[in-house]
Amino acid sequence: MMLIFSFFFIFNVDVFALKTTRSCDEDPSSNVCLLHELTKEKQELKSSQLEVQSLKKTVGTLQAQETNCPTVAFRTQLTHDVASPSAGFHFVFDDIKLNIGNGYNNHHGTFVAPVSALYFLSYRFTITPGTSNSLIRLVMKLNGEIVSHAMSAYESHYTTASYTNINHLNAGDDVWLEVLENNYSFVIIGNIANLGP
Ligand SMILES: *[C@@H]1O[C@H](CO)[C@@H](O)[C@H](O)[C@H]1NC(C)=O
């Protein structure tokens, strides 16, 4: 008699277990399922809160970086042509269009980095035609050292070349463009009206 009772009990537990695993599909509003849903929602809320915390931290870091690294930008060009510049000629782009951070000096033609940072520097030249064996070489110098060859041209027609450089500059480093070599009467076009056809 005892044995039968025991068997019956186990059987009953089995049926209950079977019911709870199947019941969420069949009956989503059962207490067990609601509890399960609630636990899941709680976990999701917790992870959302953690995500918000981490985003707040990122925003704080970015705001701090923005105050440590102010915007520096400049754009400048020539108001006049430069005819037959010889080696060592230092370009002074006298027409400043933009100078956030006041890094560019239109009297010396030099950009002095106001803050230490990575700088994206870009420049463009247009020159008049040369002959088959003529040569002009323009370079960008950083603290007096050549960091890029802006142009080498032998062309027999108008030539435009543009270059971009990414350089790390320390505050106070200076950058300018100059002629390294020129053995022909090239004219660097500053006045757009002289560009020709
Ligand atoms: C200019 O310099 C280049 C390179 O040194 C040379 O090949 C060329 O003959 C020179 N041209 C003239 C006109 O001197």
C-alpha cells in the first residue's frame, strides 16, 4: 500500500513539471510565465541602465577631449602670381579666408601649431607650362625639414597638383611651403584670372 502511494506521488510531480514547461506557450498569463517575463524584463532594464551609464561616461570623456583640443583650421591663398621663384623661396599666402586658432601668419607665410595634435594639411598649386627639360620642385617643410614633395613638374602645359599630409605637430612647430629647385621661368598662379583656358 505504501509503495503504491509513493509511486503515485512521483507520477504527480512529473505531470506538474511537464505542465510548467509547456504552459508558457499554451497559457502565457499563468503566474509562472508572468514571473519569468518579469525576471527577464528586470534583467533587460538592468543592462539598459549599465549601457546608459557607459554612454554617459563616453560623453564625459568626449567633452573633456573637446575642451583639451580646440578646433584649429585655416585656409589661405595667393592674391598674386609668383613668377620664376628660385630655390629657397618661401610662399606667403596673403589672402586668409579662415584662421580658427590663429595658427597661420600671412606676413611670414608660416603655420605655427597652436596645440599638439594630429593635423590634416592640404595644399594645391597651379603652374604655367614648362619645356621638356624644365623642372620645378615645391616642398612642405616642418621645422625646416622636408616632410613632403608638393610638386615636381616637367610638364609642357598648365599643371595643377594637390597633396594632403597627416602630421603630428607639437605646439609651436611650424610648417610652410617653399621652392626646392626651379630651372625654368615657371609662374605659380595666384590670380585665378591668369589661369588661361
Ligand atoms: C632642370 O633640372 C633637371 C633635373 O636636374 C635637368 O634634367 C634638366 O636638364 C634641367 N633643365 C634645364 C633647362 O636646365
